[in-house]
Amino acid sequence: MDIKFTNRLSYKQARLTVLVGFLLGTLLSLLQIGIDYASEDASINREIHALLEISHNPASRIAYNIDAELAQELTLGLLRSPAVIGAQLIDNNDSVLASVRRPGQQSGYRVISDFLFGAQRQFEDRLYLDHMPGEALGTLRLDIDTYAFGSRFLRRAEVTLLNGFARSLILTGILLALFYVMLTKPLVRVIRELSRSDPRNSQQARLEFPAGHEHDEIGVLVKVANQQFENMATEIRQRRNAENRLTDYLGQLENIVSARTMELKAINSRLSQSNEELQHARTTALEMAEARSAFLANMSHEIRTPLNGLLGMIALSLDSPLNAEQRQQLAIAHDSGKVLVELLNDILDLSKFDAGQLELERIPFDLGALIEDTANLLSQNAAPSVELTCLIDPQFPALVLGDPTRVRQIVSNLLSNALKFTRFGRVDVRLKQVADGVRIEVCDTGIGIAQDAQVKIFQPFTQAGAGITRQFGGTGLGLALTYNLCEAMQGRLIISSEAGFGSQFCAELPLPCHTPAVTPQPLRGCIVALTTADSGLAELLNSLLPGWGLDYHRRNLDDSLANLDPDLLISDCPQCLFGLRPGLAAPILLVTAYGNFLPSEEASALAPLQQQARPLARTALYQTLRRTLQVETHVIDDAQLATPALQGRGRILLVEDNPVNQLVAKGMLGKLGCEVSVAAHGGEALGLLEQGSFELVLMDCNMPVMDGYEASRQIRQSGRWPDLPIVALTANAMPEERERCRAAGMDDYLAKPFRREELAALLDRWVPLMTKP
């Protein structure tokens, strides 16, 4: 029995072995080529940089001397390099001293070379002299034809691949001969003997072992074949028995499949019912979410409208003549109203987090002043025995980039929390710049937080313990909102606390520097602080006064001042001061808690005396020192500062249906130099526009007869006032309200309640100041 050559096992074995060897050799060749390619690619830059380094000094001298003839010689010399096809020497005035170029080489392999290394590369070297490294003299620019390197690489790659192919062919011939002698020839003999045997003959002769193969795989094959002949009859009987059992199993399987099919139908029916229930639940959840949004919008509108009137009237009253007690009472009422607004904003912000609608600004702002203003506003909440201090790094940037409103919320919530739970000791706000932003720390000596409660306090409407709300009050929203705001800014909020030993909250926010710190004008004088070493006042003065050029000393409360002649004495202990007069003639600056100024009789005994509430702000302290040390060359009194400039903003049309809000807005606009006309609804506003001209329309949104949306649409559709700015005044602070106002044709948006500063900023944007006639 003859077997075709291509069907022989030796051929297949040799083919498989050679194929594997060929693939492996090819992969290794390609790996070698790849390594060679990377080396060649790197050598291009290395050789050209070496060429530039050699040419740097002569090119720098040529550019320094502006010698065009030498520049031409240098560029022609560079062109002798096979890879350089263009050279250009430019001086520091961008004038070309020399420029040469020649065509690149052409070859059939160039397409491959350009694909691997790129057709051309350009290198530049900034020229300078060694003794003047900072002064640029010009530029040496080289255009490189990579084919000079690519052709060398392609020739090496071709040789590598040809060697691999040759080795594979030689290996094929050797393996083919070996496999034929060792495998095919004895197998063919066994096959011939098997073909001559009759499996039906029970007296079949046994196969003979090929010479030399009694104990290898071929011998095992012969032994197995002999055994198979003996067991063939037994196998046939076993197979018949197996076929009978298989027939029985098939019948049972059909019954099982039928039962399983019925069960799957029942499951599908239940799944369909569950899907319908889930769809109904989803629809219900969406309706509840819409209802909640509508409720929050209505709540915002209904609460902000009276708050706008309340805060506006108080702000107008603060501008009128008042005695000190009345001004303090109205200021406290105004601050309390702002706390209500912040609480309302916290609730709305939590709803924005849930809906994924929170938007963050990215504008420059003074973070140090923001923290000092927030601490000053909240200082009224501090217990008399608590020292509130703002410790800001003197090198902290003047302006950073971020969202000042959201950062103020973070600082306000952390500071309010610290003041609420601290009855004795200190509350410090520390601010410094770190590598990736800023670090705001609020440390207190309050009641602390147990380890098991530190996780719960960041959950909305949750406090550390059940007794906290009864004893200290609060809604449990502040820390949850602060945690969410830090995460929204890509920052983090860290807590370190132990029950009974105070707390430290650290907000790390990625607020990059916009404007570096500004060093104030140096002061001259001797300042003595009479306070304890562990006080916040001592730490604040020690960090600021030496940097302002002052001679600063601190003394304990019972130390003598006999050897000192201070220009100003600063203290936070009024009891220690009464024994110093009249022996000490220097002015005194007394730093006290909010609302704890000395009565006029005691203050007169310490004259000259200045009193400031803590926390001390950097700017206020600096101005106090300037006045006291008589650095200023002129003084502007309060009456001059309060006198408005003789400027106006033209006529403003106020469209508002609420009488209280009308009075508030008219009062604010009048103080900002505006002439105001009032309309109670949109229809009346259209009539006033027909009668006269206005520079700006302040449009309330929810009004009877015709609301602000419809009035704005009619103004825009008429085409008679295309450039008239319309600003929405609305108590609805939800995000979708802003989009609704813009869709109606309004240009800007101001949420109630608004402060006069916010209204002034809006007028600056849309109605610039103009000199009154």
C-alpha cells in the first residue's frame, strides 16, 4: 500500500516542525529588526544633536558677529552630511543670515523608509555664548532627510530576513529525511500487514514488530492492535448494550425537557409581570422627583420673596442715621436673615447634588479675605470665652481660581460647626498653599467626635448623637453639604477628632494660584503684645508683624514693660491694662470678643484706646497700624467716603407686584444712582416702555395679569427694543429657572433675596456709570 508523499506523517511532522521554526525564527528576526529600528531611530536624533552641538559655538559666534559669509560657509559645511538636506542660520532679529538646501535621495525603498522614520525632521538649536547663556543670539535650523538612515536600516533588515528564510529551508530538508527513516518507513510496514489481515477471522495472526521498534511508540501501536483484535467481539457486544440503554435515556430526556419547558413558561409569565411592576415603580419615582422639584421651587419662591423684603428693608435702615445700639440690633437681624438664606441654599444645594445639577464657577477671588469676612460674620456665634483666630500664611496668593460661593459655604459650615460645639478655648481657621491647591483647616477645642460617629456626620440630616440636636441645635445638613462640595471640586474633606479633645476638619481643594501674594508697604515702629504664649493673638501677630518690618515683642500678662518704649501696645486682656496708665503713654489696641467692647467710662481711662473685635483681619490690622504709627500722609474721613459721586445710571424700569419688594428695590436703586419707574405687572411694563426710554428692565417672573416670561417674549418679538437689557428678578433659585428665563428672552438673572452689592455688580455689567448733566 503506497501513501502519497504529501500525506505521509513524516512530511506532516517535518512541515509542522519547520513551520513552527520558521514562525519562531521570523518573530525573532522581526524582534531583532524592531530593536534595530528603535536603535536607528534614536541614532538619528543622537547624531543630529551631536552635529548641532559641534556647530553650536561657531554658529553662535557667527550669529553674534552677524557674518553672512561665514554663515554661508557653515551651512554649506553642514550640507555635506548625507542626512542634512537643508540648513538655515537666523539671528535674533529673525533675519536669515544663510540658507542652503538640496534635494533628498530618491529610491524605490523610500516609501518604506518614510513610513518608518518620517520623510523629514527638523531640528533647531537656540544660539548663545557661554558667558551670556540668558541672551539668545539666534537659531540654527537643520532639515534632515531620514532616508540616509532608513536605507541603512532596510539593508540590515533584508539581510536578517534572508538569513532566516535560508535556515528554514535547510532545516526542512534535514528533518524530512530524518522523519522518513525514523517514522514513515516502519509505519508503512505495519500498515501493509494490517491491510492484509481480516478482522472477521477469529484465528487472525499477530502482527510482527518492526526491527528496532519493539519498545517505542510503533511497538506500542503493534501491541495495542493485537490486543484490539482480541477484544473486538467484546466491544461489539458492549456497544449493543449501550445502544439499548441510550434508547431508554432518550425517552426519559424527552419527558424531562417537556416538564422544564412548562416551568420556563411559568417563569417567563412571572418575569413579564415583574417588568410591568418595575416600569410602574419607575414612572412613580419620576413623578415623585418632578413633584419634589416643583415643591422645592415653590418653597424657594415663597420663602425668598418675604426674605428679600426683610433683608432689603433692614439694609436700607442701616444706611439711615442710627445710634450704636440700634445699628447693632439691625446688623444682628440682617446677619440672622442671611443665615436663613444660607440654610435655604443648603437645602436646595442638596437637591442639586441628588439631581446632578450642581454647577461650579471658575473665577479669580481673594480666598484669604473671604475666610476673614466669613469668620467676622460668624464671630457673633462664638462664646465669650472662645478665641476665634484666622491664621493665613503671609505668602498665600492674593487671588486663586475657583467658585467663591461654594468655598464660602465650605468655610461657613465648618466654622459654624466648630463654634457651635466649642464653649472654652480656641477656634482657629488656618489657610496655606499646598502643591496641588489650598488647605483650609478649622481646629477647635470643643467636645470632639467619637470614632464610631465620624462616619455618620457626613450623612444628610444626621448628627453624631441623639442628644446633640437637643443641646446644640442644628439640622445636620452642614457637614453633609460640605463633604459633597469638596468632592464636586475634586477635593477631599478629612476629619481628625477624639471625644473630649476637640476636632480638626481639613478641606483640601484644587484651587490654583491666579495672582501671587502682594507684599505690603513696610512699617516702622515697636509693637508689644501683652498676651499669653498659647493665644491665637500671639500666633497671629508673630506671623504678620515681623514681615511688615515692625520690631515685635510679646510679654506675658504679669510681665513688666519697664525696659520697653512701644509705639503701640496690643492686648486681649482688658483687666491687665488699667494699671499701666499713666505710666505708659503709648496707644493701646484692645482685641475683644464680639459685642464685648469696654464701656465709654472704662475706655476713657485707657485713652488713647482703639478696640477691635476678633478675629483680627490682616487688612484691618495693617490699616490700624498705619494710622497709629502715622505712616499715612493724608486721611479721608468717613463723611468723604460716604458721599456718592455725582454720577448716574439713567432710567430703570422695575416690574414687581410685591409692594415691599418694590420699596426695597427702589431704595437700593436710588442709592446706586438710578431713576426708577415701577410697573406692577408685564402689561403695565409694556405701556411704560411705549411712553419713554429705559436703560434696563428688572423683571419679576411671577406676577398677575401678565407674568415676566410673557412680557419678555413680547418685548423681544416686537423688535422695537432689540438692545434693551432684561434681567430676571425671581425667588426661584432652581437651575432650570435660569434656562427658562433665557428662553423667554431675558439677558441675566438675579435671585431673591439679593444684596445691594450684588445689584451694584449687575448694574455695572449692564448699565455703566455716566456723569449726570
